[in-house]
Amino acid sequence: MKMSAFEDFVAIISKTQPMQELLRNLREEPARILSSICKEYEATSKAVPDHHLPFAGYFTEVSIKALLSAGLITTETGGMLSLYQYKPTELGLEHYKKMLNEKNA
């Protein structure tokens, strides 16, 4: 089956180093955000304010939406200094601990 002009274009740019890095960051950012939320939550037993998250920008926003959609975190209305606060779900904590164990193995 012949590729469309758009599919051909995507195939070409997908092979470039900047696009490979972008795709890698897009896959890894949710894990970094989940780890940050879980680590602070385990230390404090409190919801994590949005301004405590280590990254800012579009990837963080998309990552948070993905984590919420996957049921790995929940959100609450923020406090004095934040718009939102986040808590890991049991499933989120489970995945965090598995990734942490693999990293430490």
C-alpha cells in the first residue's frame, strides 16, 4: 500500500535526532512526574502542590493529563500557593514502586 504524502513526511522527520529526543521525552516525562508526586507524598502523606513539580510547560501539562486519565493520580483544588494538588492512587504508587525497584536492582 502506498504511503500518503503526509505519512512519507512523518516517516522522514521521525528518523531525525530532534524528533527521537522529543518522542523519548514524551514517553519519559509522565514517569518523572509520577515519581516526583509519589516521593513527596510518601514523605509528607499530603497532596503535592503543582508548584512542587520539577518541570514546567507543555510536557508537564500533558503528562499530568495522561496520569489522571490512566488513574495513576488524583487531583484536588489547590491551597494558598497552588491551583491544584496531586495524590498518587494505589495503582500509581504500585507502578512507582516497581519502577523504583527496577532502577535500584
